Amino acid sequence: MKEIAYAHAAGAPGEVTSGFPTELRASAGEDWTVPCDPGRQDFDDWWDSVPLSRKAGESRSLAENAWEASRQRHTACLRRVGWLDQHGRVWTRIPSGSEYNGGSYTPLLIDVRD
């Protein structure tokens, strides 16, 4: 595989980053539906931040049920374009046992939404 040098890449000024062309493309891979990060705010924090004028006539229990439902249903559709192993290497396919020296894989996901 021919190495390609890329100048002006992120990093220290004057640093040259090199890489190899791969099959990692946004149009390749498979879609993965993943739950959205729940964030750090819980219902009580959110409820306390809502102005009293907006709470008027609202049932706290109904609002809490809606909050929980929204947390369970919000997902993002990301695209798996490769695999990341425990050594920090990126794979475009899962290698055979003879090519790999152990460890597990994590899907390498990218956001391709507009």
C-alpha cells in the first residue's frame, strides 16, 4: 500500500502527518442505531430550571413520564466504517485469527447525518 503524506494537518505547526488510503468511507459500512447520550441533567434539575409560569397546570408526574420516555426513544443513526482494537489500530474488516494478536474490537462509528 502506498503511503500518502498530508501537509498542514492538525497538530504542531510544520508537522507532517502521514496515512494510508483505506476503504473507510461514509458511504460504506452499515448503519447502527445508538441511544443518545442522556447528558448530565436529570429530571429534577430540569424541572427546577423550568419557570413557574410554564409549570402552571402541569403535572409533575406526567412531565416526569414524558422525560423518561424521551430518554428511552431518542437515538442517532450512525454509520460503522471500521473497527478499533484495544491497541488503537483501525481495521476496515475484522481480521482472521492469524492476522491478529488478541484483544477485542469496538465499532468505529461516524455521524453521517446532514
